[in-house]
Amino acid sequence: MKPFARVLLLLLSGVLPQESFDQLRHHWDYDQSAPLDIRQKGLLVRDGINVFDISYAGPVGNRAASVGANGGIVPAYLIVPPGPGPFPAVIYGHWCMPGSDKKNRTEFLDEALVLAHSGVILLLPDHVSVHPGFVEDSTPLNEQQIDVQVQQDVNLRRGADLLLSRKDVDPKRLAYVGHSCDASAGAFLSGLDKRFKAIVIMAGDVSFEVDKKTKDFQDYRQKVGPAKFDAFTEKYCWQDGGKYISHAAPAAVFLQYATNEPFLNGEIAKRYLDVVSEPKTLKIYDAPHALNAEATRDRITFLATQLSFSLPDAKAVSSVPVLVQPPWPQQ
């Protein structure tokens, strides 16, 4: 799917009567008591930090079948610092940038290891779209994208279930960081799950109400056909991240956006900020969609402040590699 099409179609709204926020949340219900079925596949030790290669179960009814044979099994890295804890914990959700070799759980591995040295436990799950067996439906207005969004957010919430089941995790110090597609997932997550104390949104689409006022949106609507597009958005009006991130409080939300973007630039980020509940912060970087080292430093500082852990050594933070920005696919 084209990146802009993904942006528009994952975050939908319509003209149907508005559901209450409690009604909206029921679209994402899952069985929190279902077994996590945690399985360890391997172990890597880096500088005294244990990096467990694991998987856990994250199914949503029969939706797994529509998002790949392995849709309900989530591969992840679980990174555990030495000591008994209780530790603060962070879930990292990676980007879905075509052409990137970091379009998977490795995107944040180096950053996570730096935090682990400050006594943070971390979970880095793979996005649904990179699971084995996933075949993307690239046709406009397909329902797979709806299933993927629900599956991904439930997978992330199941990640929170996993972390909070551990005795070495402090349940009052849990945060989520999401980039691009997983930043959009974080917009939903921020309103759906009140276990998170802090949320970082990195260069992601968070509000259909903002998007639909842009020329790019109007052009795309005309391209796919207004009647067909409007019918689809009416049916899935509950998939608008703005309806959820406006209820993120009391969690603190930090938005990180870039200037060198084809759509998700600093101007639209300022309009997203108006949708987000307090407390909130926005910072715009002179960078591409991948963001930059300054954003990494700011993000780590935000997490250290919100979760009350020691700020990592500046040299260690500066050692985190800058994510490479592939060329944007042609629209």
C-alpha cells in the first residue's frame, strides 16, 4: 500500500451518529485473561544485559486469519536489566517504512539497551505487517487494514499484560513509544489503555478530523471515488485516532515530528497537538520521517522524567545510531 494511502485509510471517520467514548472502546475488546503463551526462542547477552527472543499470544477472535497465518503470535525482544527491580517498563513500536532494514523490532534495540543500563525493562514487538505469513492487501478501501489496526493495538496491550505480569515491573511506571505506523497505534492505545503513564508519538498520523481538511486528503478521496470512500469511512468511523488520544489523560503525551515530510510535517503536527489531551508536548525537528539524534535525546529525557529513572550517560545516548531514511515510494 502507498504510504499516504495507509495514513488516510488507517484513521477513518464519518457522518454517522457519534458513539460515546465507552462505546468506541468496545470495538477493541479482547480477553485480557487469555493465556499469554510466552515462549523463549533464544537469548543474547550484550554488555551484561539479557535480550530474550520471545513470542507471545495476541489473538483477537478470528481476525488473525485475515492478517496472516501467524497474526496472533507476536515475536518480540524482552530486554531485562540485572537486579530484582521493580523496574519501570517501556514498550517500543517500530515504523513500517518501505525499504528500511529496521522495519521490525530491531529499530529501537540500541536505544532500549541504553535504557536497560539505567534499570528499565523493555519489550520490542514486531508489527503485524512483518509477521511470518502476512500478505498485504494493497487494494483501496480493503478491510484487512481495519483488522491489522485492531490486531496491532491488541498485540501492544497484550505486551502490557506480559510486562505487568512480572514481579520485577513497577505497574505505575509503564510507557509506550511508537514510530510512524506504531505511532498511529499509540494514538488509539493512549485512550484505550489507562495503564500507561507516558506515551511518545513519533511522526505518526493521529487525527482524521485534522487530515480531512488537507488538500492531500481531498485529492485522495476524489481519486478513489467520493461515494465509495464516504461509505467506507462511515462504516469504520470508530477508527480515528483523534477520538482516543483526546482521552489520553492522565498520561503525558510527547509528540515528535519532522520538517522534511511529504505529509506528516510540522504544520499538521501543530494541528494534531490541539486534539491531544493535557499534559502534552510537541517538538518539531529539522529532520526526515526517521527523525534524528536530537529526537532520541529528547525522547530518553522525557521517559526518564516521566518514569523516574536515572538519565543514561550522554555518551551512551549519543552512541545510539541514527535511523536511516529510505526514499519515499512514488505516490
